[in-house]
Amino acid sequence: MSTTNIRPTVEDLLKSFDLLPELEKQEVAAEILRRKYAFPSELNEAQLAALYAEYAEADRKLAEEGIEEYGKGLVSEDTE
């Protein structure tokens, strides 16, 4: 007996997905995304340090801009 008849086609899977209740569709979609974008189970300290270093300058600039805007907002509130 061949198992090729048992295996669903992509079209069959999409049709069955369409029949699911909305909540179950969301759960299936979330699981697919979780698996597709899963992080490795072990995080390498050197890799993490490199990532932090890569974005440190951009984060610092955003923080400085945010502080400047906050200060401007305080000044404008005081003058009102």
C-alpha cells in the first residue's frame, strides 16, 4: 500500500485551514511564525555582544534625540 495517497497536498491543507474557526487560524499562524523565526536554543555570548555593539550607536542617538524632545516638551509646558 502506498502512503502517497495519505499525504495531503498543499491545496488540501489550505482548504482545511480555511475551514478552521478564526481563533484556531490565529493559533496555527502563530505557530508557523514561531517556528520560522525561532531563535537558536543556545545563545552565544560573543554573538550577543556583537549584536549589541552593532546597534549601540543607533540606540545612543535615538536616546539623545528622545531626551532633547522631552526637554523641549518640558520647556513648552512651563511657558504655557
